[in-house]
Amino acid sequence: MSGPEIAALSGALAAHLGISAAALLLAVLVATPLVLLMPARPWLRRWVMGLASVVQTVPALALLALFFPLLVLVRNLTGLPVPSLGLLPSLLALALYALLPLLRGGAGGLAAIPDGVREAARAIGMTAWQRLFHVELSLAAPVVFGGLRTAAVWTIGAATLATMVGQESLGDLIFAGLQLQDWRQVLLGCATAAGLAMIVDAGLGLVETGIARRRRGPALVGLLVLALLGAGVMGWWWHSRPVSRARPVVIGTKTFSEQYILAELIAADLRRGGQPVAIRSGLGSGIAFQSVVAGGIDVGIDYSGTLWTQALGRSDVMPRAAMLAILRRDLKARYRVTIAARLGFENAYALAMKRDAAERLGVKRISDLARVAPQLRLATDLEFQSRAEWAALQRAYGLRFAAMRAYTPVLMMAAVGDGSADVITAYSSDGALSTADVVLLADDRGALPAYDALLVVAPGRDALARQLARYDGRIPVAAMRAANWRADRPDNKQSPAAAARWLARETGLE
Amino acid sequence: MRAGNPPPLCHKDGVTQTPFLACRNVQLSLGGRPVLAGIDLAVPAGTLVALVGASGAGKTSLLRLINRLLDPDAGTIAIEGQDIASRDSVAVRRGIGHAVQGGGLFPHWTVADNITAVPWLLGWPRAQRQARALELMAMLELPTRLAMRFPHELSGGQASRVGLARALAASPRLLLLDEPFGALDPETRDALADRLLALHRAQGLTTLIVTHDLADALLRADLMLVLDQGQIVASGPPAAIVAHPHPAVQALLAAPLAQARAIAGLVPR
């Protein structure tokens, strides 16, 4: 592994362990009083266990994502500067997720204590606290610890998903690897998370054995294992972190190759100038911009059409120049975010078909497509069908397809290739367009806005924005497509950093 | 017995004295159901009292009241003339040896730790606790090698002895035993009952024992109390109980007496 790779892994591992431990601690602090209060209050037990069970049925990813609007709501209602991305939502969601096994274990452990033992503890004159610590808790320890171990393993696993809400974790490696089809990186992220979970489980298991048998030895060994794990991970991170103490410039990326490549391009550039840089990769599309607004990320790469609809909430279509002017003005006014550069290429939503099918059906433009659409199947990315662009296309062309299905972006080109779809949503800078036998259909009624690639800079980072202005107009679409293809092509695949180096040479940005 | 009657058995050796344990018109209901309806009782120091009666008659509840695990709805309980309601409940319990039904040994504590639970609560130093554990184990004929074992490693008889040892550990003057030999085979039960009787006499204890073993009660107790539906329907020395006309008493005695006669008939003369 290279130096930056090791730094990324050790950083992700340290952050992963940190967020998991904090979430588990929070869950234990919440669960403990509930467990102790529940036996005497059946109504409390019903409510708490019911609620925890409902939470468990929500997929972990959805739970993490739901905390974003919830915290935004809290911020708007209270006026307090509550962060809605990164650490806080991850901590809350993971803690909530860990609650059920802790409550089950705790309540089950206490309920399993024989009545005669409780009675004897009172009868010999133990105080309430003595009964709690010396009888109830230590007798319940095996079941309680069983719950704690389950909660720990779940939390460490679910923490990989915290990447999607902007919290650094081992999920960074997994999501970036999935997108780039870099299976080595995916495996590294998964194996590290699994290893972490197994060591924590074993350590807690030893502590459990010690408490249950009232033997100090195994408990101390277990605590030692956990302490060594924490110290080792933190030490490794400390040792391999970038040397500079200055706060790094944080570049955020969404989950596709173009974003990884551009982030590497800018990072290499800034590092040459002596600035430390960190890349936060794999953010959800909407969350990436929100992170820039919140200042958790200094530089984001976004698209004018996306910001137009998602950040400004507009559905009208305007000429490119006018749209950019409004974006510059309104993003500044509403979010204090600066557009530092328009990179020079567009990554627009477009509809595409296989060349031979398009020719056979006589389809060149989307208005041609409307005629034959009822016999065709449409494959879209995961978000297209709920985006404003789809509504705009339907309005402008009256499009109706025989079937619609959502795919992960990397699989869409394959879907049209093997005939499981006739029409796909494509991105105009997609590397595959430079080779695949597909044609983009012209938006002849101008229903879709422009998608100029932009560098957006967080509030208060004006010097950085000026520095990045040199990218304005420097990356033509052909160069971007070719660079994307280097990272996406099935054979002789390059890393985003290598593709970025190629792009820098190609565009003279070295 | 009714409220206001003089408490029974206030006399010993013809001398009137303050009873060691006295209950006056003690009433208790649990969950709206009457459990004890006016218990009057006076137990002289050094007496071995057997509480007998059908299940649900209120025997266990009476022991729990005396150890302040419950508080009565009405009436008073006094030990050595002092009303227990006026004392701290934890202090009352530490001063009484109470072996609860089923033993209630702490499964995660060693035999030695179980035995010296009350001395530990009272803050005895470690060495003294260890010595006391060994002393009690010897007294109850428990092999020393069991000291570091856990309750699940013990036989039923051994567990009963440990329960008894735990009740005796801090040298209480009053012993409350709730079916201490309930789950034992007759031979072990008999041996242990003899051991208990010897300890009771040797240490001058006042002992209340709840038992379903009528033969044990009749043969060893100084005084028997028959409870029926929350009331004491008969009290007195075993010889008086055997002749008591109350139907509940006769019902209780019918089976063991018939068995004893039948067994006697089998024995060759």
C-alpha cells in the first residue's frame, strides 16, 4: 500500500472505531436506566421495547439518512447551530440502532434471576444498591453482555454506512471501491470492519466470562484486549497521519468516478502548493452540497442543473449563462456558498439508445422517442424517477414507457448492452460514451437545464475560492470522458489518482 | 384467637415474662386478598416453633412480616419488646437469620461467600469471615473442600446446609426457616432436622420453622401453630395439637396419623 492509502485506511479505521465506541457508549447510557426501571413498570416496558423493535425494522441506511432532515428541523425550530451531517446524525442513528439488543439483553437478564434469589438478597438485609450491583447486575451479566456483544457487532457493521451522511468510516473504502469496481479496496474495507468486530466481540466475551464466574483474570485480559485495540488503532492513525498540523482543505465527492478523479486532480494541485488536503469520498448527492453549506467540506464538485433544482428548488429552464448568473447570486445569498469555477464540461442527464435500434426506429431526438416510447423499456439511475428532470421531460414530450426500472449507474450501460433496456438515462460526460455503441438523443424542446460542472466552495473560504478560479473553463468534455473511461473501463483500469494525473497532463493543468 | 385476648403462652416455668417475639392483631392483605386476619402470638425465648397448615394459609407471609420484607396493614410485631416498625428494615433483617423458601443461594457466589453474606454486609474483616465460614461448615458437617465451589455443584442436602449456615452466620438470636428441608429425601431431612435441633438448643436460639413435615413438627417442636385461611386455629405443644378438635387440624393430621398406624401394624412384634 502507498503512503496516502495507508493514511486513508488508518484514518478511516480510527474514525470507525471512534464513532462505533461513542454510539455504543451513548446507547448503554440510555439503555441502563430504562432496563432498571422497566421490570416494575409494564407500560414502560411495552412502549420502550415496541419502539426499539420498530427502529430495528428500519434499514440502518434509512435510519442514518432520516436523521439529516430531522436535525435540520431541530435546527430550524430551535435556532441552535445543530450540525445535521457527519458525526451527530451517525452517533444518534447508530446509538438508536444498538438500543434493542441492549434492552433485550438487559431486560432478559434481569427477568431470568430466580425469585428466590431476589427474596434471599432482601431477606439477608442487602440495601437496594447492594442488591442491584452484587446480585441483579452480576447475575444478569451473561445475558446483558450477550446483548452488548450483539450491539457492538451490529454497530461496527452499520457504521460503514455512516459514510453516506458524511462521517468518515471504513465505509469510505467500501463505497469508493464499489463505484470504481476496485474490489481490492472493497475487500480491504469489509475485512477491516469484520476484523474489528471480531476482536471487540472476543474482548467483551472475555469480560463477560470474568464477571459471570466472578474471576478477575479473564475480565482483565478482555479489558486489556479492548484497550490494546483502541490504543493500537489510535497509535497507527497518529503515526501515519499526514505530517502537517494545519487544518487540511477537505474535498468532498459524490459516488462516481468523475468526482473521485476531479478531487484527486485538485488535491494533487493543492498539495504541490504545500497545502494539506483530505478527501471525503462517497457522499450522497444532496448531502454533498449540504456539507459544503455546513462547512464540513471546503470544496465540492457539483452541477448547475442539480443545484438549480435541488438547492434553489426551481423547475424552469433558462439559457446556460443566465442560469449560471442566478446560481452565483442566489447560492451566495442563500447559503453563502461561492462558485469558484465552471470547469468547462457538462455532465447532463440525457436519454440514450443503442445506435442500431435508434437508426431502425428513426429516433434522433427525444420528440422522436415520444412516438415509440410506449413499446420501449427505460432504465434509469436510482434517483432519476423522483427528480424534477423526469417530470420536466414528461411534461415537455409526453413520454410514456412500457416499463421503467432503476439501476445502479455502473450497470445501466450493461442493461442497454444486453438488451434488458431499450432506453437509458446517461450522463453526457460518461466515459463509456466514448466507446459504447450508443447515441445521445437531443433535447430538442429544451426541457432539461444545463449541467455545467462547478467547483463550489464553503462559506468563508474566499482565498481558496480565488485559488481554484484557475480551473475555470480548463476541462473540455472530451478530456473528462476519456479520463472517466480510464477509471471505469473493464480492462486496464486506472486508479482515480492515475486518471487525474493523465487529465492534468492532457489539459495542461500540471 | 381474637384481638384483645391475652397472647397465648406467655408463661414459662410458671413465670410470666416478656415474650421474645410478640405479634398483636397482625393483619395483611396482598393485592386486595386477605392473607392474615388478626394474628396474635407470643413466643418465649429459646422456643422452637413449628408453623404448619395447608398451602396458602399465610405461613410464609407471617415469616416475611417478622423479617420486615412486608409491612402489616394493621397490628404490631415486637422482638424483645421493641416494635420492629420503629427500626430500620435493613438493620432488622441483618439481625435475623432468615432462610427463604427454596434456599435462595446466590448462584454466582462461592459457598464460603454465600455463608458469610451477612457478616460481609456487616463489614466483618476478610479473615474473620473466612474463619466463620469454616466454623459453620464444620458445624453443619459440610466438607471444607466445598468452600470455593458454586451452588450448582452441590447436592440438595449440601445446599440446604449452606442455606442454614448462611442464616446462622452472624449469630442471630431469631431464626426464620421457610421449608428448609423441602426438597430432600426423608433420611437426609431427618438427619438435618436433628442437627438443627441440636444447634437451636446449644445456641439458645428462638426458631420459627415453616414445615409440611408433620412428623418433624410433632417430634421436635416445643410449640406448634396451625394456620388456616390466615388465622391461627390451634396453638400449643405437640401433644395438645394432636388432640385438638378443630377440623383443619384434624384434616392436617389425618394422613400422617393413618400412615403411622399402618406402618406400626406392619412391624412384627
